[in-house]
Amino acid sequence: MFILKIIAAFAAVIALYRFMLWFNSFTYKEAKYHFFTTYSFGWYAASYVAMYAGYHMARSNWQGDPLNGMIILFIGLWIFIVQIRNNFKHTRPLVALAGSLAQSILYIPMTLLGLIALFVALAAASGIRPVYCLNGD
């Protein structure tokens, strides 16, 4: 059963990737605009991280002031709104709405996987070595 879950997850990733390629080709033919780019992913990921961090900072009264978290949260919301506005500026409203919704949904798990990959790469590049006890304690 575990193998079937892995195969299903792999098939879902391939299907989502093909959808992104199809949607990009569709919007490029229609409006000469790509929705799914590394540039847009970077901005969406930054907005998601800022909104998540700002929410938790405001909720926990980080540094004794919830306003710090609210500022970070609103910066994340502003980046998110600017990206959606950018989509609406380049395409017609129905396509922009569908593309913005698809971006918002698909970029959340991609952001999580990207952060995990970033942390693994940083840990691998840091050169941390195991600690050995030499005196037998």
C-alpha cells in the first residue's frame, strides 16, 4: 500500500507540472504572459513566509509588542496583492482570476518543499561533523 501512495504522489506531481506547462502555454498564446515562473514563485513564497511569520509573531507578542508581527504580516499581504494585481494587469480578468487561484494553491506546498530543501542544503553545506567522546564518559 505504501508503494501505491508513492506512485500516486509521483503521478500527482507530474499531473500538476503538466497543468502548469499547459496553463503557461495557454496564457502565452493569449496574452504573451507566463503565470508559473521562478520569479512569481519567489515572490509568492516570500509573501507566504512573511504572512506565516507575522501571524505567529503577532500572536505570541514577540519582543513584547504584537505590532512587530502585524507589520510583517501586512508586508506579506502587500506582496501577495501586488502579485495578483500583476496577473490582472497582463491578462483578461477571468484568466487572471483562474491563474491567481492556481498560483495561490500550488505555490503553498511548493514553498514548504522549497524551504525543506533549503534547510537540508544548508545543513549539508555547513560541514557539521559528528562529535565523539574520547575519554569514555
